[in-house]
Amino acid sequence: MPSSYNLPRLSREIILDTPYEKLSLQVAQAVAEEIRQKPNCNLGLPTGRTPIRCYELLSQWSQNKSLDWSQVKCFALDDYIDASEEISFSTYLQTHLYQAAGVCPDSQFNPRFADDYDGLIASHGGLDLTIIGIGRNGHIAFNEPGTQEASWTHCVWLAQSTIKDNFSQESALAIPKVAVTMGIQTIMNSKRLILIANGESKQAILHQALTGPISMEVPASILQKHPNLTVLADFPWK
Ligand code: PGA
């Protein structure tokens, strides 16, 4: 199977077997291009291990003044509710991106602090580009298996598998059980989506999500319906 191909009918590009460094560069370039084309764009931003290098690159480009975030609005995909600030996604985005990029506090949005996150996103004109990861259980943001397809931003109990993937049981910090997340429809309403997957532990679930039936048992499978989706992974299909 080729490592890059366009599936028929849908304008989706799936780019596989791309080393993590190159994958991160491509995602960072897509974000930079979006900002240059639309300086007041609205971005949906993930946390986790996968986007770290992408954020490092964006931070570097911002610090050497080749990227201007002054009008960009950033919307975190999700966050824990019952966690210490130290491990919150606000802190993560602050540390990995916002500080270095100079995203002003008024342009940093997080579903933890919004009564109506979807209304807020809509009032800014909707998400232009959203970057998402995929969990080993097929979640996107914290839309765990069994989430309603018709969901908007909502609170969730985290799946045990997600807690296991994100925290070691020896962690000195209280392990969160509850989160707030953009819903399936919030994500699907983004004009463009880029999904990034890093590490072979994501291989089987990504394959299932993109080639299997669309089912909320694998929330990422809904992405098959998105008209403007790019997928980047650092592994080949099996
Ligand atoms: P990861 O998380 O980037 O830490 O693998 C992705 C996800 O669970 O969505």
C-alpha cells in the first residue's frame, strides 16, 4: 500500500510512515500557513505527547518573529476537571505554546472556563483548523467510546484505559476521573481537521477508525465523514 494516497469520494489525505520529526514539521507548517493566510483564525488545539514537537517548532518560529499570533484565537480541545492546576491542559498549553508564541490571555480559551463553549466558538466564527490526536481506545479529545454522535461540549467520566494511558498509578498527583471536552459535533464543525498519531500503539486503532465501520464505539471513525481531513502517522499500515 502506498504511504500517501487520497481516498475516493472524500477529500482526505492520509500520510503514513512519516518520521515523528517530519510529521511534527508538517503539522506546524499547516498551522503556520493557516495563521499567515488568516491572521485572525480560530484554532482547536490538543494536548498530550504527540503534539509536543509541533508546539516546539511553532514556539521557535514565533520567537524569531516569523509567526504572529496576536490575532489568533486558541481553543483547547478538552481539560480535566478534578485535577491540580499543575497537570491541567491550561498549564500544558501555556508551557508548550502560549508563552513562547505570545498568545494573549484573552485569546486562550478552555472549556473548563466557559458556560457555553460551542456558543463561544460560534461567536468567533467557528474553528478554522483543529489538530487532534487519537487515543488507543479510539477517542478524539475526550470523546470516549459510547459518546453520542450528536454531542457538543460536555463533561465526561474518563475511560479506565485513558486514565491508564495518561497516568502511572504511582503518580504522586491525584489522578483525575472527570473531564470536559469538545463534543463530536464541535470537532466535526471545524473547517479543517488534522489528526496526528505517533507510536505503533496507535496503529491498529487508527486503521480501524479510518477503514472500519463508522461507530461511536470507535469515536475517531466519525472522521471518515469529515470533508477536509488530513491524517499524519509515523507508522505504516500493518
Ligand atoms: P497522546 O494522546 O498524544 O499522549 O498519545 C492522544 C490522545 O489520547 O488523544
